[in-house]
Amino acid sequence: MGGALYFQTTFLPGTTLDGEDVSLRPTSEVAQEKSSSLDDYQIHVTGKGLDLTVTAEQMGLTCDGDA
């Protein structure tokens, strides 16, 4: 029973997210890191007369760590 309660808010051993090992880490900590990683995210697209840079904020890209 204790293990089931513990792993409600902690990642199981062997868990990876976006190629990163998050084993035994609190879900809230990982969610905060992933959310803050969007702060500087942007994409640059070029081709056929197009040269565009769009930020995560402009795209409306968010991370819902509670989902």
C-alpha cells in the first residue's frame, strides 16, 4: 500500500521523459522543469522567401504538469 501512495507523486524506476531519466523524481519537480524549459523555446523556419521565428508564447505552447 505504501508504495502505491509513494508513486502517485513520484516517477517509477526506469521512467524517461524527452530522453531524460526521471526515475524516482517528484512529478511536481519534473513538471516545473519542463514548464520552465518553454521560456526560451522558439522555432526558426526558412524556405521559399520565408524567414520566420516564432516563440512558444506566440504559438500558445504551454506545459500542463498537472495533466
